[in-house]
Amino acid sequence: MGAIIALLFLAIELVIIVAIIAGFWKVFVKAGKPGWAAIVPIYNVIVLLQIAGKPLWWIILFLIPLVNIIMAIFVGIAIARKFGKGDGFGVGLGLLGFIFYPILGFGDAQYQGEQP
């Protein structure tokens, strides 16, 4: 019985991972970046920073525990704004990215690029 439960949890985890990767992939493609960057560790954060219009040195802040959560929210808000979404959606990207990145990627939001 324990093995069945473990396999069920593994299957759920794999579905979530695939959804996250697919969501990131679609967001990257919408922003004119290569989709494959979604599966390359560290580089995917660099691409997210480029999409958000944030400086590259912010990647260092993602390596600091607890600060990385705040930075994920800031980057999520910036990405949401680039796609014409509100700040609440950006907070969702930062805190619940496994839900909000697929919504952003597969939804009808279009990348609006640099804004004043």
C-alpha cells in the first residue's frame, strides 16, 4: 500500500514539474527568448531577469535564503507588468509560480516589452 501512495505522489510531482517547465517555456517564447532556457538551471533565472528588465547582478540575491523569496516577488511583479497583468498577479508569480507561470504562458497575455 505504501508503494502505491509513493507512486501516486511521484506522479503528482511529475505533473507539477512538467506544468512548471511548460509554463516557463511558453513565457520565454512569448518574450522572444529561447524556450529551452526554461530547463537550464541558473540560466533560466538570468532569462527571467532579462524579461523583467532587472539587472543581471540580482542573480546573487537569489542565492541568499529568505532574500530570494522577496526577489522572486519583485521579479514576478516586473514580469506581470511586462505582460500587462497587475501587481497581484506578479505576487502570485513570485509565491505560487507553479500555478501562475502556466496561466501566464498558456493564457492570452502578450509580452509588451519595455514600458515607460
